[in-house]
Amino acid sequence: MTTVAPVAPKLKVTRLAGSLGAAVEGVDLAGALSESTMRALREAFLEHLVLVFPGQGHITPADHVAFARRWGPVQVMGGQNLPDHPELIAIVQGGRAGADRKLSAAGRLARTDIWHTDQSYEPTPALGSLLLAREIPSAGGDTMFANQYHAYETLSPGMKRMLTGLRAVHSGVGYCEVVGLDPADAPINLHPVVRTHPETGRPALYVNRVWTTALENMTEAESRPLLDYLYEHAVDPSFTFRHRWTAGDLLMWDNRCVQHYAIHDYGDEKRVMHRATVLGDKPF
């Protein structure tokens, strides 16, 4: 049953799925938000992990960046940055552009239609991403999200003991290759396989098929059986929420405990998203 919880004057948070996800109504992201509203939004964010703000298509790139900055420092990424707004990247997809490029195995994995967390290869990976739908296809193009708290909590006691203290290698080589940066300069970092959320204190599984390459002090071949099991377990359907986009939707999700997957089922139609990325802290 859908539940509705009033958390601030004019602000309504409606749960969208059993595992994660909530819609937020009664807020205009083009306006100046009060501290009390931001506190209520942060509480909702930590509880629901994915927040959907419908009807925000009127906000400008400057508004988008300003709202992102209310959550923390905003990362300037290499790639398709918006003119005059380097804090935003334009994710423009349609057809399979670039599919015939000669990419390495890492480059072929660096896609949005594989389960992943954003920038897990950075020394301080993203706290969250704020994605605004500017143009959507006539059908399809949904995004799925998976709760990594639940992924960890449902592991057996023996598996939890085995993962305690284990770290994994996360590499940005594929990202650099795809966006035209020098792969030799790509960040490669070690992070715990189970990370502690810095605000809630809850443990979450923290490996993903796109950026995680191996377990610490193991070869890729030695790491593969365990990592493959964790990749599959992490995105069990019972942990997920699927969002069907409407132009003007702005979604934000907690990269510290959520994986996501952009479904590419819309052929040659165009899908245009603007994304801001809020910097996080070093996983522990």
C-alpha cells in the first residue's frame, strides 16, 4: 500500500516501492529552499535512497547546479559538459553510437546500461547524482535502482564474515577511454567491499560490474567467481525500484548505497539528460 508522509509544510513524500524510492511534491527546485526544507529532504533521502522530483523541467542549468550544491561540493567531470555550466554533463543517447569503436574490455563495460555506481573509481566517490530528464523517447528509457543495504543484509553470516575487511580495486580506465581522456591518467583506487554509510552507519555492499576489476591481492581470474556472485546478488529484483521517466523529472540517488541501470530499449530515438554529481568522502 502506498504511504504518504507529511515531512514539512507543503512538502509531501510518497513511497514508490518496497525497497527504495519516493516521490517528492510541493517543492520548486528553481526557488530558494529553506534550511528546514533541506533538512526534511535530507531525512527523506537517507530513508528512501532515491528521490523523484516531478515537474522540474522549468529549472535552468544554474538552478540545477545551485540545488546540487545544497548537498555538497559539485564535481566537474571530463566529457560532454554544458557550455557555461561545467558542473553539468549532458548524457545524450540514441541508437548505438560508438558501438563500432575499437574499445578495450574496460571501455566496452563503461556504459550506462549495466548495473553500476557512479565514479566508484575515485578516491572519494560521488555522494549522489542529480539527473534531470530534458528529452525522453516516446517509450522506454526507464532507469532501475537497487538497494545495497538490502544486498548486504541478505547475505549469509558466513559470506558476511568472509567479506569483512576485504577490499576491491575500482578502475576508471574504461570511463577515460570512452570520453576521450588518456586512460593512463585514470584513477584506480581500493575500496572496502562492504562500506559503512557515513550518515546512517549502515553497511552496504560496494562492488559493481562496470568499475570493480578485482579483489585486493588477487588476480582478476581469482576474483571473478566471488565478484560475479556479488554482482548478481546485489541486483536481485526484490531490492529494486524502476522509474518511468517523464520530461522534467529530476531524480537524485545515494551512490553510497545504491546501484542503477539505464535501460536502453528505445532504439534510435533520442534521450537527453543533464547530470550534476555531488562529491562524497572516502569509503570506510
